[in-house]
Amino acid sequence: MITLSIVGVQMMESGDQPVLMLGQAWTARFLLVWVDAQVAAALFSAADPDSQDDASLRTYELFARALAATGEHELTGRITGWADGVFSAELVVDGESVPGRLSDIAVLSHTMGFPLECPDELMAQLAVEAFEDENDVVEEFKSFLDGVEADDFGRDDP
């Protein structure tokens, strides 16, 4: 299993949908996960924990606090597969698997500090590689994150 972490979120030039970029440490290999605007906003909010007050907790923040309130847990996020362009994933809590969206589990992993794992075979099949002679992808994402706010993504709530 390969451990991944959130590198950033990017708006692709070809469309308006945000892409979550998960990276393997010390490599230029990344998994790209298309996400909706709410997930992108949650990622930006998670990057700035002082931006939210208790009255406006997002679902992942509420879940993280509720889980923490029940005591210490062994947590792991796992990517379990990929079919029809969609990743499958699970949150493993004390050895028990709970299926969920990869983007949600990635936000929780980032927020709570537990590992997010991907099978070697899946990474070999689906990872993209950034080459050094191209733009420095990590620096580009950091620059993007520095200049964007969660409000830039709007909400589609009814």
C-alpha cells in the first residue's frame, strides 16, 4: 500500500470542475480525483481551521469532532478500487470498514491526521506523473491555494 496525502485542489483549464490532487511523498506521482464545489470548499476550509466557528461546522468537522469525542480510535482511509471513472474508498475505524466517497475520506484524513492508503497496483494503473521539465506542479498548487478563498466556490444549497 502507498500512503497518499492531499497536495491541493486545482480548477482544470478544460472545465469548471475542481480536481483534488493526491500525492505520494517524495515522488511526482499523483492521483487526480474530480470533486464537486462543496468538497473543494471543505478542503479550503480544512486548510484554514480558524475560518469556521462552532455554529457553522461542515459535515466532516462535525463527524471528526463526534468521533474524537468517543475516545481514541485507530483510523485509516483506503482507496479500494476504480470503476467507470469513479474511485471507491473506505474508512477503517478500529478494524471495521465503512464505505464512503474518496473525497470525503481524504478531507477527514487531512483534518484528523490519519493515513490515506492506495494499493500499489491501482497507483501504477492510474497515477499521473509530473516531470521536472514541466511547471513545478506542487508550487503551482500552493500558489493557487494561497490566492483562493472557500467563498470563491459558491454554494448550490437549495
